[in-house]
Amino acid sequence: MAAIALPARITMADASAALAALQPQLAAADAAVIDASALAELDTAALAVLLDCRRLALARGQPLQLVGAPAKLAQLAQLYGVAELLGLDAGTQPGTQPGTQPGIQAGTQAPTQAGAL
């Protein structure tokens, strides 16, 4: 089973083209496995593309499996609350524990603005 490779860049500027390229590959794939290891430049549009890929896979009765996700993608997914949907929950990311923020060690608190409660 060959994984479908993401491009090196998925940002707002090229998300539509990336999705257009991924859709026929997902439709033809035996399994919905996406390799994100080449993804080097991304923003929240990458999450939207992957969530649409997940929707397409589920419509075919297949779960989406994401492999090789870069740390930034996992962090954005956690920040926007979609990490579990994409299989990027904190329990699967090195150096994180459920209920913690990426980059913050367990037992410490995230910095807050002075006076904000």
C-alpha cells in the first residue's frame, strides 16, 4: 500500500491546488494513507486540506491515516482542536502528554499575560 505524498508546501495560497491534486489520488487509493513527511511550509490551510481528505476517505468507508506529520502540523492541529480527528493527538506525539501543550513540559504552566485571569 503506497501512501499519498503531500507537497512540501500547503498554505492559503496553494491549498485549493493541493486539494485538487489529492482528491483523485484518494479516490483511486486502496487505503487512505497520507504521508506528510515532505510538508515543510504550512499554515492552517493544511489542516483544512487534511480535514477535507478525511471527509472524502470517510465517505468511502475508510479512515484517514496520516504518517510522517511534522511537529508544526501536530501543534496547529492541537491548537485548533482537531488533532484527534487527524490522528495527531498528544498521546502519539513525542515529548507531549495528554492535556499538555506542545513544547511545554508536564507540570509547568503556559505563560500568561500579566494581570489576565
